[in-house]
Amino acid sequence: MPQDVAWEVIRQYRLFLNREPIGEQKTRAKNTQAYYIIALRNFFKYLVRRDIDILSPDKLDLPKSPERDINILDEKELERLLDAPDINTLKGVRDKAILETLFSTGLRVSELCNLNRDSINITTGEFPVRGKGNKIRIVFLSGRAKKYLKMWLDQRKDIEEALFVSLPKNSKSLKYHRLTTRSVERLIKYYSTKAGIPKKVVPHTLRHCFATDLLQNGADLRSVQSLLGHSSITTTQIYTHITNKELKAIHKQYHGKQLKNSI
């Protein structure tokens, strides 16, 4: 019976989630363990609503996840990536528009792939996008993004509604399809290699670059949260430790002053 679930049972269950081998002696990731606890907590909330005497669901804390590593491109790497496509070809113009749009808006790759031609307004340089949790936010296009989006749309010959489509391999084919997230991942990997960037670069890397660029240039955290579509500011705060120039200046001013051989 649910009423018989004691704290010791919960503790043993959490130990089980943490220690059970999952293929090749690996254990569950912290995020996966959290999903199990969330499901259990929601079940307890349901029981509470039914007036069943059960342990308080609010006391079921989630396991702490390790901080995410953020792969950021420096200014020169970012510039090389954005300039990698050959804009003398239709494919190059399309890919250039994709890269500039990702960096300008901070869109998730799924949000980018879901855009239609009539989704955006190149004239005003702003448009709504539906993100996680079905929430709508406004994103903005830079001058560069508007330039290459217009160039891409002006050169297209198809009538597909998708903003970004795959291109047929020969001129006789009329098959155009909406680009998938996997296709965008592949093209960004291709251009990062072409640009000579040794780091792993994925579409989300440009989202990271978008956020850090704003913070490094003085944007406040709440505004960046809104532009990224984060439901919690805690998620946005992962960028602050790599953008705080004041801390770097303080370290340089005060650290190691008593050492005789300071340079």
C-alpha cells in the first residue's frame, strides 16, 4: 500500500537507481535518475490530491547533476565558421543563412528547422518562435542574417513552405524537403572542419555563442533568459562564469602580489 512507503524504502530505491549496472557496467546518468524521481514525485502528488496519507512529495529532492560543459568558440573561430560557406553557390548561400540565423537568434536547431518562409519578417528583423513547452518568444535578426536570408529566398526556385530545404543533387530533380536537425548538425560539422576548428562544434554551440556574446557586451541576465526562452534563470546562469570580465580584472589586480618573482 502507498501508505506503507517509508523513508528507508525511498533511500533504498535511490541507491538502486544510482548503483544498478546498465549495460557494460555503466550506471544511470544523474539526469536519468532524476526522471525516475520526478515520476515518483508526481505519483505522490496524485495520491495527495486523492487525500491518501503519503510521504510529502516536496521532500523528494532530485539528484544533483554535474555542471554542463559549455563549448564556446573564440571570436576568430566564430568568424571563420560564419565565413566558411561559399556564397557563390546556392548551397553556400543557404548554409551561410543558416549559420548567421543561428548566431543572430540563439534558436535551438529544432526551432530553426521548424521555421517556414512566412514565419520570419526580414523587413522588421524580428519574429515569434514557438519553443520548449509550447512557449512563444520573440527573436531578432542581425543585419548580416537579414542579408543572407534575403539572398537565399531570392535565389530559391521551389515552392516549399519550409524556410530551409535540402537541395536536389541534379537540376532535373524537383524534390525539396525540409532540412532535418541531423542535416544541420552535419553541415555545421563540415564547416567547422573546413574552418580549421579543433573543437566539437554543433548547432547548440552557436546558441552558446549567442548568449555569451550578449553577456560579454553588457546584456543583463534576465534579458538573455527571455531571448533564449529559458523557463528558469538558473539555466541561463551557466554562462556567467565564462563572461564575468570583472572577476578576471580582480584576479589580475590582487592575486599573487606578495610573490617576489611576480611578472
